[in-house]
Amino acid sequence: MRISARELLGQLLDPASFVSWDRPPVTVAATPRYREDMQQAAVAAGTDESVLTGAGMLRGRRVAVIACEFGFLAGSIGVAAAERIVSAVERATELGLPLIASPTSGGTRMQEGTVAFVQMVKIAGAVAAHKSAGHPYLVYLRDPTMGGVFASWGSLGHMTFAEPGAMIGFLGPRVYQALYGQPFPEGVQTAENLYRRGVIDGAVTVTVFRRIAHRALSVFSGVVAPESVVAEVIPVGAAALSAWESVLISRRPDRPGIRDLLRQVTQRVPLSGTGQGESDRTVVHALARFRGQPCVVFGHDRTGQLGEYAMGPAALREARRAMALAEELRLPLVLVIDTVGAAMSKEAEERGLAPEIARCLADLVTLDTPTVSVLLGQGTGGGALALLPADRVLAATHGWLAPLPPEGASAIVYRDTEHAAELARAQRIRAADLHADGVVDRIVPELPDAADEPVDFARRMVAAIATELAHLRTRPPAELRATRHNRYRRLGLPR
């Protein structure tokens, strides 16, 4: 059975906390038949329009809410409903409140025609203004969400989850059948399929979404939690091991990766995909607090890089989603590098791998928010470089960065792979050399190998990241941008 707007609000918000913002709907010119349909809909749904708006408390945090009522003319959006939505969005923006929207709709109200269809423009504009002001916008799609609603305010969330089993799509199956004379393919317009394809962040029940929203809003608030007191990183000198030994250590299958770091943080909310129909299992994207410091996290997942399967263009587009999210919400961005390299395939070339690397670099050097990059393990090629530019760059003792794997460099220079160790040394790829050359700011020690102390190392790295975030938060964005620019402008030149 479908969840009504009032049931949704009852499950999402704290008990008895909802306060309606709704005024009587604006009068829209209508035929007698349409007026009769409206009256019958009001009786059947128990609402005066297809949407309810207001404010309430979500685990003690005040939020603005917009909830569609499918029982009122299939949740369709006409002029009156759109005006109510826009008024609520603008009020939330004015009050500085996070906004949670839960659409369920067949789309545009056909009885009002094109003028109703065009209302989606003003709704999208109001949501864009809310986000531009730095306020969170969270979306929970219910069954069904179709047409112009999904193609406007239903797809603009900083994060988007959906009801399990919900039908979500642009063109309704009945319309498709009428237009093309054949049924729409089954299993496409479902919450679960869109999650797998990287369109939405997950399919969860309302009660689970309530928990997710609470964690996300805790991070989005930007407020530093009391746990923000962090331990100083243990000082460490130059690594005693050779570059090639570090390379071999970094390739240990039991070496801790980004998921091990995220097990040591709080308020973690996993996100998924680009939001544009792409996902890549070689990367991880999340919201989190590192010792109380809120941030957006994105990085390579060593467990997802198997055999020849390496990060592709979708992974980099997801990285750019993380960058945009951090900038819109004025949150620091943490990037974790641990990759065997970008994909080398026909598909990667045709889908724009190289241009996406370029866009990541351009976005990062101009980003208006603090950034920390972590060279956690392997750092091969453009896939690693795309996540490197940052205000502060940390490296694990055995992290390294190189244009190619040492074997690849050896193949170019010597036409064999037997000189890999020699090339690793000559190219100065190990963390100690990167620190000496100004590429890395700080080395976080492995004592002596992260794989032999995975939990302690992960906690040490998390503490180091938190320390850097706490320091960077005190610096104005313009100063960060200028320092970042100058850093890479001078890198490699004689001092």
C-alpha cells in the first residue's frame, strides 16, 4: 500500500512536531468537470491539494518538508501545487533550514495543460537557489515518481534515496505503450535498478531514511562535534626502505584501504554513483565526520580493483559529484588515492577518460572549500593524479605516486620490466622523496607496515586527516585557493 503524505510525515518527523505552512491553494481557472474532480480528490485524499508543506523536528533538528499526496489526482502538479512547493522552498531558504522533499506523482496535471508543465521550471529554480545559498536538499522518492516531477525537483537532491520497490521514471509505461505499441521493458523503472545504475543513492524504508537523513544533516551542518580533539601524528623521518620495497608493500592484498578508514569515523553516510546513470565499484563516496570534523569523502577502493578492472570515466564523474557536493554545502573534501591506474580500454577512451581527468584537476585547483588528499597506497597514473591537488597532501609511509607502474616505466625506457626497481628509485616515487620534493606535506607512519597493524594505522590516519581539517577550517577560501595555486605553480622549479 502507498504511504500517504501524512503517514510519511508521521514516520519521518519527531512526534507532534509538524507545523503546516500551507495556505488555501490559489484559484486556477477550471472547467466544471475539473472542479468536480478536485472536490472528489479532496474528499478521497483528505487534503486540499496534491502536496503538503511545513516544518518539523527530525531527531531534534528543525527541517522544512514537502510531501506529495498521491491520493489527490495521482499527486499531479498543477499551478496551485507548484506555488505551494515554491513558497515552501523559498521560506526554507529564508529561514536557513535544511529541506527534505518526498515526491510521489504521476507528473504534470494534464487538466491544466502546458501552463502546469512549465511550473517545473520555477520549482527547479527555487531548489537551485536554496542549494546555492548553502542549504541541504534531501530527496526521498516514493512509489510512483514519474514525469516532470522526477525530471525536476525529484532529481536535484544533494542525496537521493527511494522507497524500496518504487516505480521511478520519466515516461510512464501506459504512455509508452500507447505511443509505441509495445510494453516498456520490465525492471528498468525501479528504485533498485536506478540504485544499481548510479541514478540514486539507495532504496530504503522511511524509518531507515530518517536515520540516514539525521546523519547526513549532522555532517551538512558543518558544526564541529565535541570529539574534534585529535591526537598529534607521531613524527617520522625518511623511510629506510627503497622505493621498490614500498611498491611491493603497497600491493599486499591485506593492506588497509579507504573502507578501513571509514570504519573509524562517525556519522557515515554512503552515497552511490554520479546521479546521472553511472556507477563504478572501484571508488567509494560518503559523508562522514573525522574525529568530529564534517566532510565529504571520495576515494579509490582497492577491493574493487580486480585484475584488469580499474577506474573508468564514471569513477571520475562521481569524484566531480563529490567536489560539487562539498563546494555547495561549504564542507571540506577528503580524497583518498589508492589505485593501480585508470582503465585502459576502448570503452574508457570513448566515454572520455582523459577529459574527465582534466576536469577533476581543474575543479580541484579552483575549489572553494578546504581539501585534503591522502596517498594511502598505490598511486598510479592519471587516475591518481586526478585526486591529488589539495591544500594538504598526506601520505602513508609506503604510499607512492608515479606516471606509470614501475614495470610500465621500465618497459618504455628499457623495453623490459626488469629495471622496475631502478626506475622507481630514479623517479623518486616513494613518500619520503615526494615529501622532500614538496608534493607531500606530511607522512603518516606505518609501524612498520600498515597491513600488520590495520586498525592502529587507520586510526592514526583518521587522526591526521582530522588535524589537517581542523587547521584548514580556520583559513578563508580565497587564501586557500591562492595558496593552492602557488603551490603547484612553483612545484619542481629551483628553490
